Amino acid sequence: MPPRVVVTRRLPPTSQAALEKLDADIYQWQEDCAMPRETLLKEVKGAQGILCMLTDKVDDELLDSAGQQLKVVSTMSVGYDHVDMEAIKKRKLPLGYTPDVLTDATADLTALLTLSAARRIKESIDAVRNGEWREWRPNWLCGSQFTQKTLGVVGLGRIGEAVAHRLKAFGISQVLYSGRSEKPEASKRLQAQFVSFDELLAKSDYVIVCCALTKETKEMFNYDAFKKMKRSAVFVNSARGGIVQQDDLVRALEDDLIAAAGLDVTTPEPLPTTSKLLQLPNCIVVPHIGSATLETRDQMGLMAVKNLEAGIQDKALPTSVL
Ligand code: GLV
Ligand code: GLV
């Protein structure tokens, strides 16, 4: 009997086709909404493989529901904070993920958010729509430039490096970074300097968050952190909403502790339309679309299918966290 696999969403076209060719008994959630938890818990029973999204929580409850025969969990994401790693480790399960293929798309979007927040694009678009555009005015909607400015990258991984590379093309003259450890190779390529979190906050004109959400990074951007930043600084987060104490970010923007913010991730997601963040003219929010290009999503889907396939065949996963 072919092994049962559970896939929590329809995949992008190329990877959906690859999935359908697997020699497996595939249960796939077909609706364009997240798979309800109860359905997932029920359907994973007896499965050898699970292909999930970052919106599916993988924990003891889910893995127990699946049962001992489960061989692999494959997430179609680079982040895996939705996966309880202790639960995975104690069952000695491999966890597949999708690094690298989304670096460029996510870096593009992060750079775009940085530029958009710096140049007050949300206010500008609103002004045109609202009829506030009366004439060209020398002091109107002036934002900040990149030439000769300092960029601070919190977490200089693949995505952080790719964003810095892009923003250097706009004139950034100094790159600072903070994180758990020094990254000699990336530092050399960017001529970047490893500094403490506090020094990065104090010296950067642009602060971008590119680290994973962990116990250490959870809510590291609180009111105190925003207070340490320049009042002219632009803050951008395309990593995970949980890295920011969101009420503190609202206060920081209201109190003019920083100039503007650009967010691709929030707490919760989706962000309620009543959120104060959406009322602030200097805060741009987009709906977690960092990796959302046709090319990247197809590659992520393909990687996730390959990891799933290898797992159910007892082979080493092409790209695994563990
Ligand atoms: C996106 O946020 C991902 O983790 O892939
Ligand atoms: C702007 O449009 C200028 O001509 O300076």
C-alpha cells in the first residue's frame, strides 16, 4: 500500500504537479484557507509524511495524533518557529524546510519596504487619492535618503546579507550587524561591522530585522530598544512579528521615537483591520508576502515535495533542519 501523506494546502502549479506524481496516498486540503486544526489532527492519523505551511502548528499533539509510523515533516517555509523542535527531536524525525530559494524574493521585498517607509509612500499615495496634492511643495512629503547612511542588520544570515547588498546600491556607506555570532565571510563581502545590539540601535539610520524568532529574539524590539534608536530612523521587519513588542512599536511611532516603520510580519497574522498600526501614516504593513513571487513559491513547493518524498522513502532529506 502506498504511504499516506497529508498536505495542508494546494501548492503552486509546478510543485502541485510534482506532488501528484508521488507514489503516495495523498490527503490534501483543497480549500483556500488554512486547514482546520481538528481536521488536521484527524487526517494525520497513520500518515508517514506531513507537508505543512508556516500557519500549521507542529507540536506533540499533532505528532501524537499522527502516530509512530510518521517518518517526516516537511514545511514549505524557511522559518520553523511554528514547529516545536523538542517534539521533533525526541521522536528523531527529520524536518525539511526551504532555505536559499526565497532569499532574493524576501530581500527584494525587505528593501522595497525600507525604501517605501523612508520615502513615505503610503502618505504619498493617500495624498494623491485624497486630493491633498495641490501643487509641488518644497517641504512636502520629504523622507530620507540612503546616500552616506548607516544600515543596521539584526541577524546577518542569507536574507540579511542580500538586503544589505541591495541597499548598498542605493548609497548606504556603512553596514553594522548584530546577532548571536560574528559572520566573518559575510562581513568581509559587505565590509560590515559586528556590533552590540545597543550600538546598532544607536548608530543606524535604517534598522532591519532578518533574524529567526527564538526565545532570545522574542520581543527584543520593545519600547526601550526603540528609545535607543535615532529619531530619524526607519525600522523594517520582514522576519517574524513576535520579534517585536507590537504595542511598544505603536507607542514608539506615536511618540516619534522613530520616523517610520515597514512591516511584512505582525502579531497576530492576519492583523485585525482595527489595529492602530494601520492608522499611523508612517507605518506600512503588507501581508507576509516576502517570498511571494511566482518563481520562488514554485521552488519552495518543489523543495518541500522533494523533502517529503525523501522522508517517506527513508532517504536523507535534500534540505533539512535536522
Ligand atoms: C516565510 O516567512 C518563511 O519562513 O518561509
Ligand atoms: C522636481 O520635479 C524638480 O524638477 O526639481
